[in-house]
Amino acid sequence: MYKIVNILFMSVLCTISFSTQNPFIAQYNRISIPQTSKFSNSDVFTPIAKYLLNADADKLGAWFSENLELDILGKSNSYSKSQAIQILKDFFKTNKPSKFQISHKSGNSPMLYGVGTLEVLSGKKFSIMILVKSQDGKNEIEFLKILKK
């Protein structure tokens, strides 16, 4: 599954990178489109984005599935919820967020994904991909990838 998700992530990043270079498409990337209720789960990324911006690994971890795939700066593995929370805490100790924005979200229930950019106080930027499984009224993060831009 990791290889499939990684391929999906890279294709989304390439699409986003290409679209920001195209002046016709780039003008639409600056438009803020209000979320609709077409996907009741589309709002799932609002609190996730808030927790990433606030570097709140505990609240973000409440969204983790019991076991999830975590890839932080190329170190990838399957971790328990508690292990993943600790790894994120360690990441945030050295990378204090200053801005986070979801640039793309898509998918169909039960699998939704979002891609965003995290800027930290040191000036570094990271691409973040989040894969959320939405089932039985419950949303769980099954995959989280942080990649240096």
C-alpha cells in the first residue's frame, strides 16, 4: 500500500507544481472556494490543518488509526498511534510551524486525501500529504507524509 500511496502523492505534487506554473490555472489556485456539503467529510481537513499549524501532536494523534503509515523526511514505517504521536512531537520540536495551508483535497469516501504546505519559523517549507479513511461516521488518518520542499 505504501508504494501506491507514494506514487499517488508524487503524481499529485507534480500536478500541483505544473498547475502553479501555468498562468491560466495559477489564477484559480488563488481563489478561495467555500467548502460545500457535497462531501460531508470534506471538512475533515479543517481541524487537521489547525492541529498541524499549532504543532499539537496529541490532538492530531486523536485522529490517527491504531496503526498508520508515517513518512517523515524519508524515514518511513508503520507505527502505532502512540509511536506516531511521539515522532510528530520530535518533528515539531525542531520545526515550529508558522503557516499551514491545504492546497488540494480530493477522494471519494471512504478514502480522502489532502496535500498542503507547512512553513516553519526557520523558513523551511514542507509538503504534507494526509490520507484519511472515513467509515461508519469515523475519520482516521491512515497515512501521513512530511517531505522537505
